[in-house]
Amino acid sequence: MKKKHVYNFILVLSGFSEPDSRLEDSLYEAGCDEAILSFRNGIPYLEFDREAESLEEAILSAVQSAERADSRVRVVRVIS
């Protein structure tokens, strides 16, 4: 088994442009509990510190979690 590392990256989102406590709760419950939801110029993004065996695994699982949270949420960019 490979050793897990913590990877830091950002998922830029679309589908909403301002804070929404219900959406924040949905993101948390969908598995984005180690991410911080922020906004810059009306653009939402999640900054993750995710533990995984590889950066690719960390990003793919984070994208799946974020998009599962709410039908409005789409990941439009990854910054690593």
C-alpha cells in the first residue's frame, strides 16, 4: 500500500455566486469537509487539503464530492 500524503489544491466552481449556508452544508456532507469555500469577484472556489495516495486521486475524489453536493455545482478549473 502506498503512503498517503496531504495535497493542497483549489477547485474553481460555477453554478452559484454568493454564500449559501444550505449549499455549504451540502458540500460538507458530500465529503468536502476539509475544504474552505471562498469567493473572489463572485467566483466560488474550494481550497482543499486532501489526503490521498496521489495528487490525481485527491483531485478526482474532490471533484466527485463537490459535484455530488448540489446539482448547480460544477468544477470548471483545478489549480494545483
